[in-house]
Amino acid sequence: MAYVPKTLVIGRCVRCGKKLYRGDEVYYCPHCEVYYCATCAKKVFYKCPICGKELQKR
């Protein structure tokens, strides 16, 4: 089995700073244009702490 590295970084989680890759579960706020990892999105109840709007899954 060959290992395929994750090379396409789409950004970093605004809350914790974790690198977010293209194939990961990522949440996005369209109003603030910021990304959140799945863990941080769950901790903020899937609402953007900056503007209060619902996060969208990407």
C-alpha cells in the first residue's frame, strides 16, 4: 500500500491553528470567510463565534 501525502492545504483553523487539507472535514463561514476544523466547529456548536451565523460544511 502506497502512502499518498496530503499536499493541498486550503487554510488553517481560525480557532486552533490546525492545517486544513482538501479531503478533511472542514467548516466555513461565508460571511467572515474563515475556516474551522471539525473539532472546533463542534465546540462552538456549528456557529461562527465572530459573526454568529451558521457554519457550512465544505
